[in-house]
Amino acid sequence: MIADAAREYVEGAEEADKATMLRAVLRARGPAAVFDVGRQIHTLRDRPVMQAILAARNPSGIVQRWIRLERFGHTTHRTEIVDSSSNWLALRHISTDGAAIDPIDDLFIWGLMVALVELGGFAVVRASVADDVELVLDGETVIGELPTETQTLHFEWASGPIGNTNDDAVEPGQMTRSLVDLFNTDLVESWRVGQAARRLGVSTRNLQRALRTEGTTFSNTLQRARVEAAHSLITAGRLSLTEVAFCTGFSDLAHFSRVFRQVSEIPPSALRDVLET
């Protein structure tokens, strides 16, 4: 994605690493172009990982999912939420090893963050970095010179979707299936029993009682839903195991492998090996 976006601003970008590409863009077109390279992530919106991130119900949830995805990578750079309200967020870009981050890397990440929130259906009306230099105003990139302080971002949005709801009562004897259907609308969500009960239009107590009657529990149903979805993604063969783990709501690869093996009696890597033979 970075190379494709960078080619919009400078020739030969695909032949360099990320840092070199972004510096070439900075020299050729300035800081605004670096920021807009990050915003080009919208070209990936149909990929399963992006769909999993964008299934969140609000900008804070979208950003939290991106932060969760960062833990699957090998980079030492991380994004964190430092403050929030109903229509704005403050973020910080940090290095886990204490090294300084190049300002152009900050700008790239902030462009990506703004794009993710926009893809979620929320209109970003203003974004600025720590020294109050505006990057976005009314949805348009307005940054001029490279700011002296770029580590933190503050951005505001106008409005957006609330997300899907399902308040229909669940028919007796179908609680497990209804719960699995609910989980499958957003497997990355950190589901809680009370939250699920509200979405299904039943009380928490009745949900748990019905699941016991059907021979399962809330946590077991959630685990099986995630493993079944992971099995389908592995069988399709388009995603890495890391991508499968993220898209199906597991916290990391170790957690994914452990739960998958408990439910399926084989590790996900073994399933992939069998399918590839």
C-alpha cells in the first residue's frame, strides 16, 4: 500500500523501503503528501483485516482495533489513546525502545488514523498535531511546513454510524445459533454476556439459562464461533495465520493457537499444512 500510494507523488517509490519512500515523497511534494500517503489506506478497505477494524461502532473502537493490530507486528512503534470525548480523540505515537521517531513517520501514521475513521463513516472536521498545527480542516489536508512537534494528534469528527442493533427476541431453543450469528457480525469485538443479551433483547439471566439448557456456555459459544470462522479463513487460503487470528478476535498468535487446538484438536498451522499438501 505504501509503495502504491507513494508512486502518486514520486517515481520509483516501489524500489525503496518505507522510510526512504516517505523521505522521497517529502522532498518531492512536502509534508502534506506524506500525510496523504497514510490516508491512501482507503484502497485496502475490502481486505478482511480492514473490515475487522471498520466493524467497530465508533472512532475510538476503530483506533483501539488498530492499536491491537499493531501488537501483531514486529515494529517498535505503537499508537496510544491519551484522551478522548464523544467526538474527539488525542493520540500519541511512541517507540517501545525509547528511540526517537522521525516526524515523517508520525505524519504517515496520523494520515492513516484519519483515513480509518473516515472509512468508518465519520467525517473528520479537524486534525492537528501537538503544537496546534492543523493537518486537516473540514476533511481537506491543509498542512504546510513540516511541524516541529508531531508526536501527538488531536482530531474531531462530526457524526457517523451507530452500528447495527438487533433487539428482536430470540426464539426458545435457538439461543446458541442466535448468539453465534451475533458474534459473526463482529468477531473482533470483546464481547461480554450483558452486552450480548442486550443486543439479543433478552436478560442476561435468561441468556445464560438458555445456553445451559442447550449444553453450552457464553464463553464456549464465543470460542467456537471464532474457531469456526478461523477455520473458514484458513481453508480459503488467502490470509496468513496472523491475519486470521486478528480477524477472528484473538489477542495474539499464542492465544489463537491454544484455543484453536482446544476446539479442533489440531493447531491452526497443522490444518494449513494439510490443506496445502
